Amino acid sequence: MVKKLLEEGKRAATWRPDKRLVALAAVCGLVLLSLPLLRISIYTAPWNDDYRYAIFARNFLEQERSFGSALQGAIYCVKSSWYAWQGTFSSIFFMAMAPIIWGDEYYFLGPLFLMLFLPISVMILIKSLTGILKADRASSVSLQAGIAATAVVLIYSAHGGFFWYNGGIHYVGMHSFLLLLAAAWIKLIRGSRKWSSFLLMLWTLAGALLAGGSNYVTALQGLLTGLSIAALCVILQKKRGWLLAPSLLVYAFGFYMNVSAPGNQVRSNIFRDSGLGMPALEAVGNSFLEAFRHLGEFTGLATLAMMILLFPVIRHIVKSAGHFRFRYPGLLLVWSFCLYATGFTPSLYAMGHAGLGRTLNVVKLTYQILLFVNEIYWTGWLCQKQFPKVKFWEKLWTDTGAAASFYLGMAIVMVGLFFIEPNQAATYSTFCAYYYVHSGEAANFHQEYLARVEAIKTGGDVVVVEPYYFRPAPLSPSDLGEDPAYESNESIAKWYGKQAVICKKREE
């Protein structure tokens, strides 16, 4: 009996799961991790800039209730902001077209879009990269799902990335467009059917305009990425690199229109008068210092655990990519760090610090993707160097995947990391959403929001509302103030056509 149990245990320990089973488990894991985020989206509520930008499209929509009139309002908002505030025309267009223009009850569609768009864009980019290595579908899907889950769960600020439409679309949403653009560039270079190439070129033109006119982190990193890919095509004498020329020209035009907007000077003068910002060269130099300072914060034990978890899949992919030469990994590492560091430059130049949470969302996203790209490339380089030559390596990391015991062990490690994390809700967006939904705080906050909206709508020209009692941090990081001139108070007052909105506790 004991001998039979030992044999069964040995068989279980050496069992190698089918690659398709691993891929299915990875996709199921991504879906399960996303469900709490999708669930909490119905409790999200607009705040400040949501009203300030969307009011243009809403006002046009009230004159003629058609999609065309909403577009006219959004374009008017873009023009006004371009001249008076900032040049990020593509971001502002999406800000103005917030779902709330169709009704308060539709606001959740914006956060819902962001929660779905980010993992999809990450998976498409990773698919294009694994296509270069000619990875099998199962391994590619496993890698796509794993990296997408890392980006979603470990996002720097869940509120600024998912739960607040205005801040989320300006950064995470536009950066997701950039990921799709980069994937299209890679696909164009690799080659495809004529009809597919034509559609890809059309998308690269649209994507270039979207990324070039977005927030300055995305716009700058996208331009550098496109130029780097073009330069690589020249070095490797890739004739298909010419297919990138039209989109790069459009990108350069969009980037120029973005940074040369008169509104940028207005915004810059306000920051300078407040003692914020720093000279351009100083901002560039300090970007590298900030990049070093944030390495530990952006990586963390959970990210390292995910890198280890995905290593068997990565090793299988690179071991099967005999046609690809992993040369000069050091150059890739240096380029990656420089590209990552540029994410801090715009904020340092404009405000004198590394950036707000919504800005750091995309800086961290770039870092995460580059981290996995380097893991893939360095693993390929080491495998082609036949290093290290030890039996343990071959026993543990096989071409068909890691042992089931390895996956079980890593699952235990990751659960342990979750429990020892002192601030679980701030670190893991999925747990943050789960906690506030199942504690009832999200639903209670939303009911208070609906009651406040009703009180404002039915009140007089000057409306007094009470502060929120339930205020879950990811859904409502701040509240209205007693001063009606407070920016958030003014925004909601204008939205509902009130002279003033004041928020204070009622006297007993």
C-alpha cells in the first residue's frame, strides 16, 4: 500500500501538463482576476474633470440629440483646450465624449471600457512579439494572459487607471492605443497578406494620430519606439520598414501639434508662477534618477513571482525559436531603461516631481512590458549560450513546460505574498475591487451619489449637499468642499445648471 502511494506521488510530481491546459488555466486566471473589477464598475461615479470636459459635448447634444452633434461638441472642446490649456487633442476628444453625456446612468461604461481595453491591448502586443519568435499558440496565449494579468492587477493607481474615466482615458486608455499601434508596426514589418497589410497601414495612421496627440508620456514614448523600430529596420536592411514611413510622418505631425499648442504656454505659465517645473535638461537628467528610485516600487515581489511563474513558458518559446538570434542583450537593456526613464520627463518638466498616480500608471505599464521583454530576450540569449549546464536545470525546466509541482509551489508563494502584503487593497486592484464590493461600501457610496444627484437636480439655484459618509478610496478619493468656488464644486454646478453647490454637514 505504501509502495503504491509512493509510486502515485512520484507520478504526480513528474506529471507535465499539456501546453493547452496551461494556456486555458492562464486565460481563466485572467478572467477571474478581472471579474471583481468589472463588477465594481457599476458603482463608479463621475468627478471634477469628467464634468469639465464632457459638458461641451453634452451642451451640443442638448441642442440636437444626435451623435453628430456630440462630435461637434467634442471637437469644440478640443479646439478650446488646444488654445487655452493643453495640446493633447486626441485625449481631450475622448474626455469630451465621456459616456455621461448620454445620461448619468451610463458613466460606468467608461471605466468598463478601460478595464477591458488594457488587457486586450497588452495581449495583442505580446502576441505580435511572440509571433516574431514563431511561438506555438498555446505558449503565446499563456504568456499573453500572464503579462496582461500583471498589468491589470498591479496597476499603480486603480482609481486613476480604471475607476475615474477622465484620468483613465487620458493615460491608460491612450497608452493602450499606443500598444496596439506598436503591435501593428511589428506585424507590418513581419509581413502579411496584401489586404491585411492595407488594413494595418490604415490603423497605423489612425493610431499614430491618437498616440501623437495623447498625454506627453505616451506621445514621447510612442515616438521614440517608432523611431527605434525604423532604425532597427535600417540596420537589419528590412525593406518592409518603409511601410512605417507614412504613420511616422503622421505621428510627427500629431506630436508637433500636441507640443506646439498655445495652451501649453498658458498651462506652463501657471505652473511656473506657482514655482513648479524645472528646465528641460534638468528634467531629462532627473528622469534617470527617478527611474532608479521607482525600480523597487514598480517591480515588487508579486511581479518577480510572476516572472518566475512565466519562466517555463518563456524558456519553451525561446528554445523553439532556433531561427532567431538573441544578440546584444545589453543593448536592449540600456534602450529599455532609457525608454522607461522618459516616462518621468514630462512631469518633472511641467510640475517638478515624478508625476501623479494616473501618470505613473503608464510609466509602470511601460516598465512592466519592457521587464518581460527583457526576460524573454535574456532567457533566449542564455539558452543559445547553453548556460547553465546542470542537470537540475533540465529536470526542472523542460521544453514541454514546468512540472505540476512547480505551478502548485508558485501558487502557494503568490498566495503567501498576498497575505504578507501590508496594504493589499492599494497593491492589488482585483482585491481592492472585491473588498469594496463585498463589504457593501461601493454600493452604499453609489446610493449616496445617486441621492446627491437627485438633490442637486431638484434643488434651487444654490444647493447644499452633505459630505459622503461612505467614501471608498478607489471610487471617491476626495469630496466636494464648503467653498462653492472650489473647482469640483464649480464643475458639478455647471453640469446641472446651478449657481452654486456647497457641501457641508447639516447643523444639528
